[in-house]
Amino acid sequence: MTQADGSLPADGAAPTGAGGRVSGRTPLVALWLAIAAVIAPVFYYEFFPLVGLGAVAAVVALVLMFRARSRGQRGAILRWTAVLAVIGLVVDLVVVVIMVVLLTARPVDVEVRATGGPTFTVTYADDFQTYTEEWQKDGVKWWNTTKKTVEITVTPSPGGEGYLHSCQIRYGGAVVDQESSDTGPVTCHYDAPWPLK
């Protein structure tokens, strides 16, 4: 609202609609920033920095929302901005913390063993790729990992189903799973406590 001479009120407040309702672009900008903050974590696999930008967007949305309210503006847009910005900020920060913990986790020694005969196929995965190899009688593989899941599957070769086949997983030096079978494939699986220590 302007005074008779066309100038803004002395306090410099932006005009509002009837009953103090929202007018102007600032509340709409704040709402879109809040929506962006909520959506950002969906794309963290494609571009992780988006999560950080989402948290910044949430903070800016809250600042704009409080600024609009301090000028007497009210309405559903500002209420939704507050709700979405808070949700977006919390979710973004949680995702950031999780990713930082995973990226800074200390590697753990992993060892997988398998026995059988006379030949058999083993399938396992390290931090980079999945392997399918043919072993004879027994074998062992080891690597360092920051993953919480380890699995190895032993599959008898044709004609070797009657032999006892076994697998074992050592995680951080301790045996965490071992299985055996003389009737078919056998799988050892382990899910480590999270976060990794």
C-alpha cells in the first residue's frame, strides 16, 4: 500500500493482499525452493552435491518465509513453505550424514573360502565388480571392503552334485557364516552392523 504521495509506508514493508494475505513473488520463490529441497535427495545417486544444494535451498526458503511473515504476510503458501522446508532440510542433512559416514568408513578385511570337487563355480563380489570363477577342490579370495554385505555362492559342476561343497566368510578376521551341502548350490551371506567400524 502506498501513501497519498505514492511512497511506501515509513517502515518500508512490502504490500500485502486483503487481510494480510500473501502478495508478491517472494513467498512463491520460497515455496519452490522448499519443494526443491524435498526433491533433491531423490537424485543423490546421479549427482550427490544436489543434496547439499537442497539443504541450502531449504534454509533460504525458511529465511524468505520468515521475512515475508515479518512484513505481515500470511496464507497457505507460507505455511506449506515452512512445512516443506523443514522436511527437506532434515532429509537432506540425514542423507549427507549417511553418505559422509559411508565414505569415511574404514575398510574391513574380507575373506571368502570354498571347497568342493573336483571342480565347481563360485560367484562373489568385491567393492568393484562381480566375479564368476571355476575353482578346483578349494580356493580363497580376500579384499578390503567398505560394504556391509558379503556373499558367495558355490555351484557344483555337472557331475559333481554328490560331492560336499562348502563356503565360508571371514569378516574382520572372524568367521561370520559357513554353510555346506552335497545336494546342490550353497550360499554364504553376511550383513555387517552399520555403520562399519
